[in-house]
Amino acid sequence: MTEPFLTAEWSNLCIVTYAVEPGFIGRVIPSWLEPDTRDGHAFVSLVAFQFLKTKVLGISWPGFRSFPELNLRVYVKHGDKRGVYFIREFVPQPLVAWLAKSLYNEPYLAAPLTDAVTRFDEKIEARYQLAYGGRLNTIAVRGSKQSYRPAEDGPEHFFKEHSWGFGQTRTGRPLLYEVTHPVWDIYPLESLAVDLDWSVVYGPEWNFLQAASTYSVVFAKGSGISVFPAVPLVVNI
């Protein structure tokens, strides 16, 4: 069996999802992918989380083990494989962004990004702040501390459980990689605050989300994860 390229813990994931027209998603993904829909909608998620205990090829690099990430992803499928395609991913370390772009051609950018998780007797809060475009962009979520496992046919499961990531080389060659982790429990949501300049952070085509209502908000506990090497994907283009 192939060994994972990267292992880590993804913790305190805030997954904020918006319903969009499938035709819109079709314009921002490669032609060999199609939107993954539910109830006639396609979806995009803003995801903030803690990247902890990171190892690359089994090696832990001091100063690069723990950091936050903020990304925008859309839900796609190819054949019977459901997965995600990333629009842009932010991390605070330039080296991490450079490695992800070099090895996976993932759309990473480095920018000041902080995380803060506060635990109370019965509550838990996570706050992520990105300094970009001349301002602070903030995602903050609060939940009850008693986590639970949502039903497999519900929207929470649909947005937090994906085994496949899709990408492409610099020459447009399709790529597929696998991400494995146990099924995540979630914290019952109490509040959410998103203060983000969508047009600056992700591009003017996403500005319509500035006033959009959320379709789903998931505050996931997270777990250890494994990311396997990307492999070429054979498609009929």
C-alpha cells in the first residue's frame, strides 16, 4: 500500500457552506469535473481549521508542525468519486505555500493568518483571522462542547466527509489524491460570524457571497488525517 505523503491532525474545522447555481460552479472548475449537487444545488464552502502535528514523509519539521489554514472549495465529482476542488488556500508560512504549489500545484497563498480556540465549561469557540487586502477578515464560530455524530444522510455529513481531492498540473493534466480520516463528530452550533471581503480575498466573481445566506454551518471536532500522493487521472476531454 502507498504510504501517505502527509499526516497531521485537522482540528476545530469551521465549514461555512453556500448554495450556488450548478452552472456557476461549472465555470470555475476544469471541464473534466462536474458539480456535486444536492437538492438541485451546487455548493461552495469557506473552511477554516487548525493544521496540527504535521509530518511530511514521516518527518516533523520544527516551526512547520502547527498552523491554521483558510480555504475556499467547491464540491465536485468525477465518475463515482465525490470530492473537492480548491479555489484558493491560505496559510501563514511562505514555505508551506511554496511546497504545496510545487508538489501538488494547489492554489496556496501565504498571508498572516491566526487561530485562537477557547474552551469553556460547556462551550468551545474558534476564531480565525486573515490579514489580507488591507484588512482583517474574520471567521468565528461557537458551539456546545458536547459533540455528536450526525446522520450519514444529512447535510453535515455531506459537507465534512470527502475522500478525494481533484487538481491539475501546470499543463492542465488532471490529478487525483486521497485524503483519509475517521468520521468526524461535530459541535452543536450556537453562533457564527463571517466578516470577509469576498471580492478581494477570493476574486470579484465571488462577491455575490457577501450578502448570501448560509446553507449549512458545521463546526467539526476533527481528527488525524492522511494525504496520499497525487496520481494522474485519466479522463475523456
